[in-house]
Amino acid sequence: MKKIGTILVIILLSISVANAKEVIHGIDIDEVYNNGDWSSKEYIKQLINDYTLFIEIKKQLNECSTNQSDQANCIDTITQKILQNFYTDFTLNWNNYNEFKKISQKIYSVPYCSDKFSGAGGTMCEIDTEIHISSILNAYAETLLSSLNNIFSENYPFLQNYTSN
């Protein structure tokens, strides 16, 4: 009798394990897979992992905005993560970003450091230029993230069920 009971328990446990739903961040992988034209469940899991990284990077960018002392370096790091993880041809995009940053620094140093009324710039003009450049670089990073947000919401509506764990 104990053997039959043990066998029944093993069978019931194996059935419940086989029927267990795989839920990641509140998203039922099987449900998404069965209700769409997906190549694999692994692809859905990767999308969820990418979305998790996306959310983390958005939070990090918001934290950069509140930390003025090293804002430019913080934004550079965030932009690098965005370009590496979500866009193709990282090397070209990263080089273009750095070129954009250099040119912006040259262009925006003019109003802060080269006006004929206040004389030669000094430290304050460099600080004012960096503050302005940080604002521009932050806007670029936000544009990249906004574009990704649109892609996620338009193409992967199941991510609306995402919950942080």
C-alpha cells in the first residue's frame, strides 16, 4: 500500500511540475508563445531580459540627471550601454556619438567662452559649456530610449504585463 501511495505521489508531482507555468516578471511565457508567431520561447525570454535591461538603463539615466558633478561621464556610460545592447553597428554609432560630443563642445564653447563683452573664458565658461553639453547628450540618450520604448510598446504588447521582481 505504501508503494502505491508513493507512486501516486510521484506521478502527481511530475504532472504538476510538467504543467507548471513559466512566468518571468509577471509574463506567462507559454501564453505569449501560444498566442503569437514566435520562433522559440527563448526569444521571448530574451525580449524580457532586454526589456529588464532597458528599464534599468532608464533608471540609471534619471539618476545621472540628478548628479551634476559627473553628469557627462555618467551619460556617456549610459549611452554606451544603450548603443551596445539595443542597436546594431556599435563601433560606428559610438564613434559618431563621440564626434558629435566633440563638435558640440567646440560649438557651445562659443557662447559661453568667446563673447566679446566678457573677455576670455576661464573655468566658469568651461563649466557652463559642460552643463549645456550634458543637457544635449542627455537629450540624445533619452531619444534613443524613447525610440526603444516605442518599439517595445508597438511590437511587443505583452511587455505591458511586466512587473519588477
